[in-house]
Amino acid sequence: MFDKPETNEKAEAIKGWLANHRNIVNQQQIAKHFGYSRSFISLILNKRYVAPRAEALVNDIYQYLVEEFDLK
């Protein structure tokens, strides 16, 4: 679990959105966009890796999905 509850909520929102929009974007495409492996993205979204950079990456991914795909 991340220190900030809003980051945990964003991670869950990202996972849910990705599950429902696989035809638009998936974890592999997110990983490629941000320059990380898909397994690293999976660890972060499943809150198994919760370093400060991971928390920042969740916020970056969330912001990217909001701007590019209108995640709500």
C-alpha cells in the first residue's frame, strides 16, 4: 500500500480502467510509453512496489490516462 490513500485509489482506478479498455490501451503500452517493463508497471499497480518513485509513476500514469483517454 502506498502512503497516500489517493495514490492507492488512483492505482485501483487505473487497473479498473485498463481492464475495461483493453482494446484501447494495455499495461504493455503504458510500460512502453513510460520506458519501463510491463512487469514493473504490474508490480506498481498491484501495490507490491511502493517506493516514492513508484508513487510518482502511478500519478504520472493516471494523469496520462486522464489527458489522453479521458479517464474519470
